[in-house]
Amino acid sequence: MKVRKYCEAAALFGQRVRMPTSDEIPEGAPPLPQIPSTGEEAFERALREAESLIESYWWAIAAVAERLLEKGYLTGEEVEAIVDEKEERAG
């Protein structure tokens, strides 16, 4: 629920931001991001981005989970080593 409240606040803040007019944007600049107009829209966008990141890094999540099942606990350094090892094998 706290995430939804944050998203609602972010959307309200976005409504108060002044977007530059087309003549204020330098030629060749990347397109401006769309600012969510509601908290629900901000939440849905954040959820989609999180799902995309999870999908992209599922190989690392699975590798860490597998090692956790074996050992029962991991340090931050061990997690980094697992991810680095998997990246080297894939690369």
C-alpha cells in the first residue's frame, strides 16, 4: 500500500511540473518521458518495469536461489560472485 501512496504523490508532483514547449527542446534530444497522471498509472508503470527487470535477470535470481537452497544463507559477496560467475559463462 505504501508503494501506491508514493505513486499517487509522484503523479501529483508530475502534474505540477512544467513541461518544456517544443521550441525549448534542442534538436535531436530524446523524447520526453510521459508523466503518469494518476497514482494508479504510476503504479502500473512501475510494476511493468519491475516485471521486465525480473525477466531480464531471472538467470541470476535462479542461480542465487539454487545456491541458497544448498547453503541456507549467502553473504553479499557470495551473491556477487554467483552473478559474476554466471555472466562469465554466458559471455
